[in-house]
Amino acid sequence: MWEYTTVTFNSLFDAEKTLKRKSDRVFEQYGKDGWELVNFQCVGAFGSMMVFVFKREKK
């Protein structure tokens, strides 16, 4: 069995470097807890929101 979680954050006014830093922080935090990225989307007008979907084996 798997469990899933979704992380979203505002990215409307982020430059490429800022967006990378924000994403890296999310990946580092969830990676430490055993989560694996399974999907991501940049949604909204002008890509104003980032959505990451993570999964890990249910304990």
C-alpha cells in the first residue's frame, strides 16, 4: 500500500533561481522522510502555483 501527499506553493513572482531553491527545499524535506516525487504541475495563470505529488510505502 502507498500513501500520498500533495505540496503546493505560490510561484507567480519567482525567478528561475528562486523557484529552484523553493523546489529543492521541498524535495530535501520530503526526501528525508522517505517520500518519492511521482508527479508535478505548474498550474494557474502564468504558472502561478507549483503542485508536487509524493508517495511512500505505508507503514
